[in-house]
Amino acid sequence: MTKPLYVSLGLMSGTSADGIDAALIRSDGEDTVETLAAAFVPYPDDFRKRLLVCAQQHQQDDAVRADFSRWSQNACENILTQSGIQPDFIASHGHTLDHRPDLGWTHQMDDPAALASRFGIPVVSDFRQKDMQNGGQGAPLVPVYHRVRGRGHPKPLAIVNIGGVSNVTLIDENDAMIAFDAGPGNALMDDVLQKTVGARYDHGGALALSGTPHQDLAEALLLDPFFLKRGPKSLDRNHFAQRAGVLDGLSLTDRLATLAQITALAIARGIVMHQPHCAECLLVGGGRKNKAIVDVLSQNLPCPVRDGDAAGFDSDFMEAEAFAYLGIRSFLGLPYSFPETTGVRVPTCGGVWTYP
Ligand SMILES: Nc1ncnc2c1ncn2[C@@H]1O[C@H](COP(=O)(O)OP(=O)(O)O)[C@@H](O)[C@H]1O
Ligand SMILES: [Mg+2]
């Protein structure tokens, strides 16, 4: 018997705070996935700054939340107009304000009630809480989606998402997964650029490529216990912000080169520590466009490193697609986090449903 298919609209506001990614998929929540539409709604500079202040201070702010709600609704509107398809539900991740698995809490800014009334369909949100209640890290949650999309690729396969934070999913020949946050992604580099020259990011990694990494400082920062721990493990966007202050004396380009080096080495060493024999490494997320990161990754991994787009993914939207997929799994009561991906005690299904 064929399983029923659901259309789910996933919304993701990543830790880079660059904007909202939205993706529409049709899936049975298991092996069948069809991507239908995708949209990116960038945040204006002013809103981005206000959102980042909330994340830095771990504070909700009603005015910022009201604006966040509008951006989320715009992203949905965009998808509905583009596709002409009415989803069965919306799966909204929200924007993480605080993520502290050591203390057992994770908070996202989100407005599921407004989404549900505006679009007249159920909304599932708060994806991380249940995992944490069951002893998990609450992150990463995308591996179960990576596993489906990784079908047909050589194994062992590494899928690396480089966003504000970077996370790795390893899938072996038996479809077994290992997952972990590898370390800071672009967030540290983005913050340096914002503070020094007011730019959002290092386009293509051009500035980092023109600098020279300070090897000793990079290795000193890589001694942080977070990097030496085995997965599952997860990281708050701001964990390294203070520690990276030791690079303040370097020129801007050397500082960016050193941060790119740290980001890439953390990923490469994390992969090799958990799986020394990867056949292929596929990159998704905005950080894959930073050539300084990709070069160091390629030099430090024993397998080909490829842009996910070349492997048939829509690499900018994998996370939004993943939350759309998790929404379907939540609806069906299927687990989406596992002891080997988040450290949760038992395979766990989460998500909180809000109805129109
Ligand atoms: N053309 C580019 N060159 C270099 N870096 C880029 C480029 N485009 C995006 N990025 C980086 O990707 C980040 C956004 O990636 P994304 O996957 O959306 O992360 P997140 O999930 O944290 O929002 C930006 O903040 C920036 O650092
Ligand atoms: Mg983003």
C-alpha cells in the first residue's frame, strides 16, 4: 500500500540571521521526498541587528517578535504565490535566542499562532524541546533528512551544513548516522566584518583568501574542549565569540583567514575523528560559498569535497526542507532525533502543534 503524502511548508531562520528560508516539500515523512518551491526573504540590516541583539542577550522582545512574525508570513506568502499549492501545514523552526543543552533549555523566537490564523492551517514549531527533555542536545535535527537525501550517494557519506554554526551528518553503508555540531560556521567571520567594515559577509571568502592564517593562534583555539569531544554535541552561536578575541590584534584579512581555517579544520577533524574513511563530502548552507573554508576542507579531508548543488541538492534550502520534513514526521508521530544524532535517550518525536 502506498503511504499518504503531505505537503509541508518549512521555515528556518538560521543563526546567521541573514533572513528566512522557506521550502515546500511533498513527502510521506519517510523515503519519498519531492521539493516543490523555495524562497529566501532577507532581513533588512536594521531588523537583523535587532534580532542579533536579542540572540546575544538571550532575550525575547515583543517588538522584534512582531516584526519576525511578519517576515515569516511574507516567506509563506511568497511560497504560496510561487507554487499555487496549499500546504497541509507549516513547520516553523523560529530563530534561536538561547541554546543551552547543559542547562536543559532552548528558546526560539517564533509566532506559530499568527501563522496558523493567517493561513488557516496547523503549524508545528518548538522542534528541539522534547529532544532535550529526553536528555538530548536538541541539535542537530537535520540528520534524518540528510539520510533520505543522501540515498544513492557513495558511503560513508558526510553532509556538512555550514551556516552560523556548522554541523555534520555522517551516514555509513548500513544507513547508520552519526551527527554533531562541528564548531563555529560563518558567525564569527560575519561578526568581525559587521563590526569592522559593516559588511554582512566575506563574499566568496575573497578577504580571507587574501590574508594569511595565523597557524599558532588557530591551533590554540582548536584546543577548546568542545572540539576534542566526540558527538553528539551542539553549540551556541556565541560560544566562541569571546575566545576569538585573541585574534583582535591581527589585520582584518589575517583574522578572517584564521577564522576560516578554524572553521574548516574543526569540520575536517570532526569528520575524521568519527569516520576516517568517508567516500564523499557534500557541502550545504551559505558557508560553502566561502572558498577559503572549502580550500582548507579539501586539503584536510581524504575524500572529494563537493558543493551539494552539484549532487542535486538545493543547498541553500536543505534546512528549511528538513524542518518541513520533520513537521511531517511530527504529524505522523515518527521519531526525528536519535541517540546517535543528539544523544537523546530514546528515538524521539517532538514539535508543538498550534491550530487556526
Ligand atoms: N556568496 C557568499 N560568499 C561567502 N559566504 C556567503 C555567501 N553567501 C552566504 N554566505 C555565508 O552564509 C551565511 C548564511 O548561510 P545560511 O546557510 O543561511 O546560515 P544560517 O542557517 O546560519 O542562516 C551568511 O551569513 C554568510 O556568512
Ligand atoms: Mg540563513
